[in-house]
Amino acid sequence: MASKKFNNVYIKDNVSIVGPLEKEGLLDNYDFAIDDYYYGEKTFEQAEIKMQRVVIDNLLNFNKLDEKKIDLLLGGDLINQISVSGYNASSFKIPFLGVYSACASYVEGLLIASSFISGKCAKRVIVTTSSHNLNAERQFRYPVEYGAIKKGTSTFTTTGAVATLLTNEETNIKVEAGTIGKVIEMGVKDANNMGAVMAPAAADTLYTHLTDMKRNINYYDLVLTGDLGEVGKNIFIDYLNQVYDINLKKYMDGGCEIYAKNQDTYAGASGPVAMPLVLFDKVLSTKKYKKILVIATGSLQSVQLANQKLGIPGIAHAISLEVLK
């Protein structure tokens, strides 16, 4: 079975940092913001490493924890061989597991962390992720200096980082269950339309979760997908209705909740940090929702394979959260 219930797993705290464009958008509950993409460093890659380090440092400081009190650090990003997370991890004397599911990496980290804590193999685990617009653009598309014209289906990689502390000590946010997604490839070859790539995987994971857990869609106060954007969001809703006969109403996509309409970010936000920014800075801060299903979405593409005109695989992982207080 792809789904599993967890015992005694809670989210204790989260620290976030956002980029220049993100702080001018729809988010307003982040912890830190940077004024330029270099963040005082020589390169964009080093700026992203610094963002991860800052959120982890402050997560430890806010909770008055020493590195020795953390059993495991999980991290993933978009840059080759998750090098940002690896370089960042070298700053901490904490056992490290690197994870990669593209923009679904953060929830993959939550699934692994929850399994360790639920299985009594760890007491405290930090999950971190990040993305940087100019790093991702250079790796997956074109450096922004080229001025390449983009399609309206394209998404805009979010600049930011988060670090989340999970623990076996009860808090007001419980990690109740999770579902590991399957890789779905529907023949979409356009690397500029990640929403279409990921939407079927998100639908499959949602259906699998509900089936495994013997729940209907009304069990949740909100379904939050990761970064489908405006295009993928509409495909997801239609696909669910036509293929699985699920009429989704209480729904939000992280990619549609970061930038204002006048910021010219095409179909919306993307990147592994997009969903957790919206989850903590908007969804949980409203205290409106008690049962939340988070479905992170990832496009498992590479430049080389996209240029070979292969269909792009998509992945989606889910975590069920309960707000207790």
C-alpha cells in the first residue's frame, strides 16, 4: 500500500526566507527576505546555499536547540545532484539524507522524516528545501540574460528556502498520514508546460490516498497542491472529475498563491519551496483549516532528455496534516 498512517509525528516550527519578487507578492508571513538575488554572495548558487543555512540556523536558534539534538537532516533542491543541499549540509554536524523528487522533494522529505519518527528511530528531524529563480532558469531553460521569450504555460521558479522541525513531542500540527506517489508519464514533451506534466500524477496520488485511507474528498477542509500553476490547476480539476469522478471544491494550488497578477510570472510559481511557503505563510497562519491534504508535485525532467523529445515523467507525494488547536 502506498499510504501509511503515522504515530506521534508533529510539526514544531518552520522558518522561511523569500526573494525580492516574492516579498512583493501575496505572501506576508515569511520570516526573512532578501533584497537581491546575490544575497551578498559571489554567485546565485552560493546565495541559495546561504538561504538554506540561514533558515536552519534560525530554526535551531528559535527553538534553543543544539545541532546535537537533531537526529537527521533531510534536504533537496533543483540544482545538479542536489548540490545546494549537500553544500549546506556540510555546515552542520547532523546526519544527512539528500532527497530528490524535483518540486515534490520537500514532501518526500516529510514522508521520510515522519517514518523515522513514527518508527521511533528519531526524535527530531529537520526537513529543508530551496529554489532560486536564476539558478533554475539557467539549468532547465535559458539564462535570463538571453531574454528568451516564454510560453504562457511556463511557470516562474520561486526564490526562497524553508526549514521545518518535526518532532515526537505533541504540538498543534500533527502529521497524520502520507502517500508515496507513482511516476506518471502521459506523453507531454513540452518542458515549458510543467503543469500538464504533473497534473495526472497529482490526481493519481489523491485518488490513491483516498482509496487507501478509505476516505472521501469531503474528509479534508482543504487540498493544497504544490506548483501546478494556473494551467496545471485547471487540468488537475478536470482530470479528477473525468477519470476519477471526484469533484474538487475545497482546493488551492501553491503556484497560484505567491505572485500578484501584475507581476508577470506567466502561469504562476514553481519550485520545491513554493508549496511550503504557501502552506506555512498562508494556509496554516489563517487557522481556518483543520484537516489539510498537501500534494507536492514534481516534473522529473532533464535538459538532455527533454531535447531527445521523450515524454516527461511527473511525480506527486502527499502528506495529511491535522491542526489540533
